[in-house]
Amino acid sequence: MSYVTERREEEKERRREEIIDAAERVFSEKGFDSATMDQVAREARVSRALVYVYFKDKDALMLAICLRGLNMLRDMFQKARETEPDGARQVRAIGGAYMSFAREYPTHFAAMSRYESQHAELDPNDPCEHVLDMLNAGRKVHEQTVLAIVTGMADGSLRPDITNPLQTSITLWGFSHGLIQLAQTKCAFMASLGIDYNQFMEDGMDLAMRALVNQPQGGVQ
């Protein structure tokens, strides 16, 4: 690749990332349904036509935000896993990282939730590029939890009879995702019942961990 071609590709990628940045801000302020491609173009300070060169519609922009979010989440999971000494604490830290992700990056979490609701069943044989991209990004996220589970089974902090670490990872994902969504949508109702948001999240994760911890070794701190 020539220097000129390389610089051109770098410029295209930079412009694409700037449009995604703008879309994140617009979606965060306006909501996905109310946001328009014109608003994204104005926020990115480019023409509407140029936005369509990179993204054919709002769904394509949402997908880009989803993929960015999954990559960010994978990095957060890896950091959480690498800072804890045993597998049980690594799994618990990953759960905490997911909660932090939802709180710190609500636009990404909302985009991911929306995508999952619209594409409930992703077929690995589907030729659509976005399906493969999402599946591959999702696998990389689950790899971090699987590594933590395998580590815990080896060091004795998690039950040794976990037969399918990937299935367990997916189950934990579903539990954590539902817990976060429940806390977000029912926070006012729970507050009226005297239920603290943060305590609700912590107790929920502790409940999940009790099913995984190797009991003879004691509980998770």
C-alpha cells in the first residue's frame, strides 16, 4: 500500500469514527427513535450525503455503536479479570464491570439492548456482515468470563463440576443484563419500597455467585 493510499484510508477511518462519535451524542440527547441522520451530520459537521457514504441508515449507525460498546466491554472485562487473584473474584469483578459499563456508557448499553431485542436469534450461517461482526465481538466478550471460570475451577474457588463454562458465561450475561435493566426501569418503584439501587445490584450479583462458588472453600469476599 502506497503512502498516499495509506493516508487516505486513515482519513476515511478517522471520519467514520467522528461520525460515530457524533451519533453517540445525538442518540444520547434525542433518543434513537427521535434522532435523525441530519442531526448526526450537523453534529459531525459534515454533509448529510457524506454520512450516508459511511452508514446507509440509523440502524447501521446503531450497529457501529454496538460494536464499539462490545469492544469497550471486552477491555473492561479483561482489566477486571486481570486485577483479581482467583477465578471467583474475577467472575465477580466482571459482573461489577458490566454494571459500571451500563452506568458509564448508557448509550452503548441501550444500543446493545435494542439490537438484541431486534435480533433475538443470530444465525452464524447468516451471510449478513453485521451478524458475523456482532457474533465475533460477543464471543470475545464471553472469552474473558470463560477464562475467569476456568481459572476458578482450577484454583478451587469455583465449583469443579461446571461442565460448560461458555454456557455458564452466557447465563451470567443474561442474569446481569436483566438485573441492570430491571434496576434502570424500576428504580423509582424500588426506591418507594425502600430498596437501594446499589445494594440491589450488589445483592443480585452475590446471589448469582453463590451458585458458582466452591462452598467448601467459603464464600466470596
